[in-house]
Amino acid sequence: IRTTESYRIVYKAYQKEILEREYSVKEFISPDDQNRIAKETGLDTKQVKIWFQNRRAKTRKEKGKI
């Protein structure tokens, strides 16, 4: 059962900026990078991992529309 607090995360502008900057360098990140980014953004490593998964899916979806 999901609780409302863990259902959806709204990222702050500075978090998105850090995540997008890291994504532009590497689409796939190592566990060490996950930990570093999590500390920088104040997010859990799991949230960082999921963000990268979703971002790659967004990229694939956008490529399909071209």
C-alpha cells in the first residue's frame, strides 16, 4: 500500500538543474555517482536512480516523435 507522502515527488528547480546537468554528461550513472548526486540534491539514491530511468524513457519517447 502506498502512502500519499511517497506517491509522487516534486523536484525543486535546483535539483532538476543538477540532475539535468549530470544527465547531459552521462545517461547512465554508477552507484558512486548516484550517491554523490543524492548528497548534492538532498534526494534518496533510489529517487536519483528512478529520475534517470524516467529521463531516459523521456529521451526515447522524444526520439520516436521525430
